[in-house]
Amino acid sequence: MASNNAEIEDLRRQLEEERQGREQEKRRADREKERADREARERERQRERADQLAADQSPTKFLTYLQHVKEKLLSTFSVEPNPIKASSGSVTNVHGKYYPQTLRRWTDFDKDHDRVFSRFTKVFSKDPLFPSKTDVQGVERDLSPTTRKDEQDIRPFVRSAMEKPAQRLVQAYLKQTADTRTADFFFQNNAYSLSSKDATNPTDVVENQNEAPPSKKRSPERGIRGVPDRWGIRERPSGELLTIFVGEYKVAHKLRSGAFKRVFSSAGERLFLDTLKRLSFPIVDTDTEKEQRIVAEVLCQTFDYMIKAGLRYGYVTSGHGLVFLMFEKSDPEILYYHLSSDDPLAKEIDVQYGPVSQFSTFVMLSLESERQSPQWIENAKSQLYQWPILPGNPILTNQPLSLERSFSSSSNSSEEYKDKDDGYRPPRQPRKQQSSLRSTEHTETNRRRQSSRTQHKTHQPTLPYCTQACLIGLSQGHPLDQFCPNVAIHQQETSSLNHLISKEKFCSLVHNQLARNLDENCQCLDTMGMFGAVGVLFKITLTDYGYTFVAKGVQAVDEELLLNEASVYAHLSKLQGVTVPVHLGNIKLAQTFPLVSTATVTSMMLMSWAGNSLHSEDHGPDVDIEAQKQQSIKELVAAGLVHYDLRRANMIWNQERQRVMVIDFDQSSILRRKRVDDGGSSSELAVKRTRVDKENWGADYYGS
């Protein structure tokens, strides 16, 4: 019995051990399965993370990119709430700036935007062409969490969250469509032209309207001449760079969220006129009126840049608000605006109507526009009023409206020339004083609008440049060059072998032509990069005689340098047409020539076209260009020239002479030999900066 019990216990023990073994095996299997499942889940998570990382690092599609920009970049904008930490002072100074009389909503913008956005959606529908989410997040980290305290703080936000994304959309569109008119588009800090310099005469400043009235409806310029904060640049397939619009940044804490919307809703079309009328009365503005004045001044500043640059498009942004501006060529007194949302982060705003997509539409519209001609700009400026002068202001009535600009040329010997053009006055009708300010405004507005539509001939010079031999003959009285491509036009249907006009008459005629019409056979070459720190080149054809040459234009502040350069050319007279270009004379313009940079050319030096830069390698592979350079330098040194800027950019290959010509002598000096009776050896040399004494050179170069 005991044996049976022992066997039973042994069986039970074995069964229990087997059961425990099975349970242990099951637990082990469960653990193994759990580990395998856990590893599988981890592998899946890693795969998902890898897929997500790859997706985040991969280019994105059109709408996805816009959403990333909205969520990651536009969300970083934050205005400094503490006024002590924020910048102080006025938003802008618009004294003397041109302003429009009427402000209207740009009603066609929405329709244009729908058209452009639809085009983008179609072109971008297939391929992911835009920066990855990771790239956008990298920009986000750089932007936040800084609060925007002043205009400098706004710049990185606007450029990263608005301008750069819009630029990418436009560039991608141009690439995908292989546009034949535009090769590229980009923003930059400067216009592609001669930089504007201030040449304010403090004696011209008029502090207020209670002092002696100005001689015309334009108030004198004062202070430092400002320039736009941003420029839109279009590149043609030929490599030409065209400036197509201007941009302005304004401090956000002075243009609070909703400011543009409130003003546009309440002020109406007479925003500028009503603001100026309030300024003329000693009444304290309400908060609403102060906000209207700030917005009016901000728009006035940008409009002034648009007019002076001849660009129909511009924009203003404070970070909160983004406003696109436009005027029509036929009536620049009306400024059209489109307000992109004052709150770009509003959830109800679809990315289609966000600031980036609307900015890209604005750029596309600008790409289709052409800069207004210089003569159009001057005509428009003569019709517009400058802040704070109101239309019909009694102090301006019966005042002469002509341009009080004295003319000078390389000769004053022609009486006919002096009679016709000293104090040239464009044809205008003087204002008549009206008994009613409103009737005066109505009459003058109609007259000026009629005048702004006056047509004038606009055509660029198409003739080839005259030869060096031709223009040295004109300058020094030699016979015509029969190899000049324009010799038949020079002869004026005669059989004469000599030039029919003198150099002095030539300068007179060029001056008269530009005084009549800046657009007649005159083309600024800044789009081709032909400008520097001092001057910008023009191609000009003297219409009646076919003389085709270049002119170096400078601003008023640099006229002294141009006179110095003329004196250097005079000293190098024997080298003209061979080692240096032919100098034909200097003229002072009757009406200034406006550049897209808002700079204005006041004087020109007329000279022969030397040729293209050495970088173009027009000389061919068989020419020892270094030997040619040294030969020209040696000849200039022998003539006593100290150039001070003798670099490759100032050396030109001339095909006609098969020579290197040297240019740009505005900073140059001449080595003068000392006389024996001056106490030095006759072989001793002294460096003398060749500056022109206007009493001696004025008659020769500027016509006293």
C-alpha cells in the first residue's frame, strides 16, 4: 500500500513537474513572442520614422509647401510688446515726396490671382519641386523666438517667410515652363543701376509753407535721399537685369495688426488729400486720424519711389500687413492697392489666399510690365504734387511752373544755341487762381490728367556706333571716315567729305535733343551692367546726323569728378581714339535723366564707344592681351597719367584699332613737370590732382 502511495506521489510529482515545465515553456514562448513582437513593433516604428524623416527631408509639392510656410514660418512673427524696448521716432519722413491724389482698391487683383494660382497648380501638379519640411523647420529655428523691435528685425522675417518662398514659386514656374522672356527672378537690396546719392543744397530747404513760396508746385528736396528697402529683379535670357518693382519695410509696432484694413475701410479715396488738409490746421488728431496719417505717409513714400524709378508696382509690409501697390501709366495720380491679409495666420485663410501665394501673383504681374520711360517719369513728376503741398494751394498760384535749369555745353560760342536753350522751359500752362479750392482742384486735376496723356516719341538708338576715326575727325576737324557705318547719314545727302557740324555744334544739338525728349535715341545701358560707383553709360544717336556714341552720366554730387575726367581727356588729346576713347565734350542736362535706382543724372560726358570689356574676350585667342595692356599703360604713363584705378574692368578691347583702350579717369591725376625757376630741377616731377577750375574750364565744358 505504501508502495502504491509512493508511486502515486511520484506520478503526481512528475505530472506537476511536467505541468510546470509546460508552463515555463509557455511563459518562455510568450516572452519570446512578446520580445519578437516588441522588436517587430520597434522595427516598424523605426521604419515609420525613417519613412517620415525621408518624407520630411524630401522635396514637397506646391500646396504642402505653402502649408509648411504658413505653419512654421509665418507663425514666428511676434511684435515687441514693451514700448520701451521698441524703436522710437516717426515711421517715415515724406516731406517733398510725390503723392497720389486718389487711393482705390485694386479690384482686378483677385481675378489675376485666381488665374495665376490656377496656372501654378496645373504646372506644379506632378513633381515635388519645393523645399522639404526639414528645410522649412531649419528656417523656423533661425527666425524664432525673436520679437520684432524695429525695421531691421522685420527684414529677416519678411525675407524668409514671404519673399523667399514667393521667389521659389516664381523661379520654379519659369523653369517648368521654359519661359522665353524671363530666365530668372530674385529679390535684392539694391537696384541694378547707379546708386542714388544725396546732393541736397541746404539753401533750398523750405521748412514750411509760411515762408517764401517755391517757384513751382514742387517743394524743395531736403534731408537725405532715401531708397527702397527691396527691389525685384528680372533677368532676361540675354543676361540683362531689369528692376521691376520696389519694396518697403515698416516697423510693426507702429503699424499694428489691422491698421491697413481699418484705414482702407474708413478713409476712402481721399486719404492723402484729407490727411494733408488736417495737417494744415492746428487740431490734435484722434487716434483714428493718426493711424490714417501713418498709413498715408507709408503709402506716399513707396509711391514716390515707384514714380521716380518708373516702376508701376510696389509693396509695403510691416510683417502684420502686406499691401501691393500699382498705378496705371495713363493716370499716375491714382494709386491702386490690394491688401493681403492683415492676419496671415488666420485659420480661415486658405493657403491660396495667404501672403506667399499672393506675393507670387504680384511678382508674376510685375514680370509682365515694362519700366516707364525717362521722359514719362519727368512728365509725371511735373504733374504730381509733393507732400505737404495741396492742389490749389493759393501760395502756388501764378507761380512759374517751368524747370529753372541752366544749360551748359562744351561751347558757348553759338548765339543761336544760347538763345534757344539757356533756361530751357518745357511747355506748360500756368495755373490760374480760382475762387474755390474745390473748383481749383477739379480744374487742375482735369488739366494735368490731359497733359499726362500727351504722347511723345520713344525709340532707342538702333544705329551702330561710329568709328574712332569718325569721331576723332569730328572732334579735331578732320575729314569724314568713309569706313564709318553711319557716314551717309553724316553727309546729309551731300557729297561733302567733311563733317557738316563742329564739335561745339554737336554738343549743342545733343543737349537740345535731350532737352526736347529724353527718350529720343537715348538708351541707358545699366541693364547690361554698364555702371560703376560714379557714372552710368548711355547709347545716344544724334537724330538728324546719325552720330552714334556713348555718354557717361553722373549725378550732381559727382559733376566735379566728370569735369576732372574731361581735363584728363584734354591732356591726353594725342592718345584719343587710340589708347583712350574720343572725348567730344560735356553737357549739363536741361532736364535730369531719372534712373531706375531713383538716382538722377544731371551731366553727361560725350565720347566714342571703346568696345566691350576684356572679360568678353572679343580679342580672340591669337592676341597677346597682356602685351596690349602693357603697351597702353606705358603710353599713359609716358603722358604723365596716374590712373589710381587701373584694373581689368577699366580696360576695353577695341576691335577697330585692335588695341586695348583705357577708360574711367574721374579719379586720375596728371604728373606736372616743375619749372626750373620754381626751385626744382626741370626733370623733377610733382603729382598734381587735375581738378578743373570752373572759371577756366566752364566755357569749354559747361558754357558759362
